Amino acid sequence: MATVEREDPDLIILDLMLPGFDGFEVCRRVRRARITPILMLTARSTELDKVLGLELGADDYLTKPFSQRELMARVGALLRRVELLREHSRPAEGAVRIALPDLTIDPATREVVSAGVLVTLTAKEFDLLRLLAANPGRVFSREYLLDRVWGEDYGGFDRTVDTHILRLRKKLGGPGSPGERIATLWGVGYKFERGEGGQ
């Protein structure tokens, strides 16, 4: 238990037969405060033991003897399941409102306000701007932007991204506007430059 508290493991492989209190008690104590996946190992193969272990919070149960290959497969499956749960619990990419001193992007209403002015954008313009502004300083290749923003809708026109960037710059305003922060890296792609103070 001290190790669990100190190390905060990604997964616990827990033997049922332990000195002091047994694996069932360890499982019970871990579950009081953590959702760490637990793979329980035991020489006991009765259905009652398996059911008890699962009811106490074990995520999987492996009976001895077992092969190392099966153990690793079960560990991998548990870790993948945890990662899927984490992915589903995170806010969807682009779902968070972006608020910069001179630019606001609201995915819920799909509204963009640039320098205090509401800007009307097409769906693709909005998605492109949101992706760039949500990742200031990061350089995106044209190929990546095509895949993420257009996906299967891409019609094969190799200047699609360039054309949309030009429109965005114009719609976001003149000199000193957020439009000027969409930078071109020739031969590489585009990025949204950080504003003053790292904004």
C-alpha cells in the first residue's frame, strides 16, 4: 500500500496470496481512493474467488499457472481500456472556447470575434482557424491540415489550404489584426503566431 501511494502506478498486478492481509484486502483498500486497474493473480480457480475479486474492484483475474504471453496480453488490454476511458473523458478537441486578447473563438456557437468585430466564416474556415489558434506556435503542414480539416471532403485542389488562409487573413482584419498572426513557413506550412506575453 505504501508503494501504491508513493509510486502512483499505471496498473497493479496483485497476487491474492500475500503475507499479512491478502490480495482481496489490498484490492479493497486501493479501490477506496483509486481507479488504478488491478489484475489479480491467484492459484485459486474457484468461481467464488473470481467473483469476489471482481466485486472488490479487480479489473481482470488470471489463474496460475499462466504464460508470460497471456499475462502481457491482459496487461496490454487493461492499459488500452484505461486510455480509451481517458480519451472519452477529455473534452473533445476544439470544444474549448479560445479567448485571446484580440480573438475569441467559440466552438459551441461557431462564432469568431476579431478585434471586437463578429466575423462570418465558412465551416472550413472556422475549423482551420480553430485548429491553428488552439495550437499557437505549432507548425502544420498543408497535408496535415487537409487531412484534419477536410478529410474525405478534400476535392484534390492542391491550393485549397492556401486559398482558405488568404480568406481568413482578409476576414480577420487589416494591419495589426489576428489575421497577420497566421504565418506562412514557405515549403513547410502554416502556424498561428503567439501574441505578446506568449498569448
